[in-house]
Amino acid sequence: MLFSCVEKQGKYRDFWTLRRIAFDTETGMLYCTARETDLRVMWKHQVRVVRIIARPSVVDIDYKAVNFDVRELFSFKVEGSFRHIDASLLSRLEQPSEKHAVVRSLPKRADSAGKSVGDVGKGNMLAWYMRTDNETDFMKIYTTIRDVLIRDGMRPPQFWGLPKMDPRIEVPLAEPPLYLWCRFRTVKRTVFYACVHGHMAIRDADLSLPGRSVTLCDEPLYLTLFDNSVMVFNEERRLVTGIPAIHIKSLHYSTMEVDASKKDPKNEKCRCFLSFRSNSEEYPDILFVPTLERFADANEENVPAAQVNRVQTALSKLVLMRQQTPRMADELETPPTELADVSKLTAGLEDGVESSENGCWTFTQERKMQEICSACQ
């Protein structure tokens, strides 16, 4: 059972109120309390969830707007069929106390020798709009409900049903940052192992003078490691630079303990960095300093040290795979001219589930992006 504290939008969408929710991963039932008070919470609503839509996946949220509220990124819509409250289950629910999303097992039933009661009856369809105040809780709720829907056949599987990893090298696949889910929609359909937020060193810096240091660009960028190249994009999807895998001469990097990196997620002293050396003058070297992405909570998976470790591990296994496959090592590769050209070996099938006019890629958008990326090369 997943417990969490969320804000629920009012019936007429004029205000948000604090609620507690409980999601039963066995039955797919979502329970919601009445308005939060200082007294004991009262479970009031129950629905059989049939769909969940993350707002960032269908709406390009303007996070630079003056009136931007970060909770817009952590918003989601739950659609389901109304059910009457199951008193036998609610009687076994402990009084929730945690504000953050937690998974807790329920005590076994004392009656009917533990026999489960099937879902009987179908109620009217309804929709709840909810949000959290941090990314960690949002992802916990969203992925838990999504995986249950996939299990029950109400949603296409992720990555063509494969585990969230590349089976060729057994390296976990990555996802774009939450606030760029819509803009980087095409990237989500590709094979990539890291999407690292940070800053790139300015080219042609003269380091021959004593005491001279590298200057980093102010623009936030994303270094993305694909299965055939390493590329750097800005937040508007514009390709800044890239090196095909066949032309990566070496990787130099510096890392630290992940726990220590959690205390310095901005990496202000540049203790963690990635340096890709190229063996071709056509593709310049890349010196990249990772930092924690916008709006994210620092954890053991997204801090700079963890990102450096992820890139180093994936690249080393890619090199080993290429050495074991002569044909792949000999064939020439060039960086893709647009994001859609990257390998689609384990592409997902989410477009039909979470789609809207604002979230879908159109032919015009693909053509425009190709022109932009081609002009940058």
C-alpha cells in the first residue's frame, strides 16, 4: 500500500486542499480522505484507477514565467471508476503520519481465511487533479500507479516490455528531467544512458597563463550519452555539440563519494567533471561540469558524483561491446541531425496514453528541429 500526502483540486477548480491518499497496489484502488484537519483523518473516496496522466508529459510548462509555481511540474490527473468505501480494508489502515510517499504492507485479513474479495460493480467515471510539493513524492506516486496499470493491461509496457536497461550491456536506461519531459519527448523514445545537467567549458580558453582557470558557460546544458554518440543539448532542444562514439578517444573524469556529493549538489568547486577527448578535428573535445538539475531533490541517483559514475560505467561497457563486435567497431558513425534519428531499439509506447495537442510532436515540429540542429553543425 502506498501512502502519501497531496493537494487535491476542488470540484470547481478554484482552490487546492490538503488530502491524504492510499493506493492499493494489489487491487488498483485509490483512496482519498476528506479535507485535512488536526483531528483523525476520515477516508471518504474510493476509485478504481484506469489512467494516470503526468502534466509535464503533455504540457510544455513555462518554468521561466513570472507566475510559475513549481508544483505545476508535480501535478497529475487520475481517472477512475467510483466505488463505495471498502470498510473492511479501511479498518486495517493505520493512521497515516508521514507527509512523504511511503510504501507499507497491510496486516492480513482475520476473516474468510484470508480470501480476497473481488471488485464488484462499476461506478461513474471521475477525474481527480492532484499535485505534490516535491519531485521525489511525485515520481513515487506516478511510477507506482503507472506500473500497476501496466501489470493489469491498462497501459502499454515501458521500453517494449524490457526491463529498464539495455540488455546488450546491462546498463540502466535514463529519462529526461521532469521539467523537460514534453520538450525532450523524442529523447524518451531512444536508447540513452545518462542525461546530465551542468555547464560546458567555453572553447578556445587560453590556459597557458599562470593561474588561468577554465571558464564555464552560464547556459544550463544537458550532456546525453546515447548508444552511438555523446551529445550536448540546451533546454530548448538545440544541439550544441557532439562526438560520435567511434571518435571518442578517451574519457577523463573526476568523481567523489555519492554521500559527499549530496552535500554539494551544485558542484561549486567542480570536484566532479567529465572530459571527452576526440580523435578527430571535426568534433571538438567536451569538458562538462555536472550539477543538480532544476527543481530536483538531491538523492543518490541524480547528484553530480552519481551522474559521473553512470556515464563512466555505461561508456566503458559500450567500448567493450564494440571491441567484441568488429563490424560495429569499423563502421563510421556521425551524430544524428535530430533527436529522432537516434537508435530506437527499446522505444516506448506512451504516446497513445499521455498525449494532447500541446504534447505531441508534429511533422512541422520535427522539420523545424531538424533545420535548427543542421544549422548548428
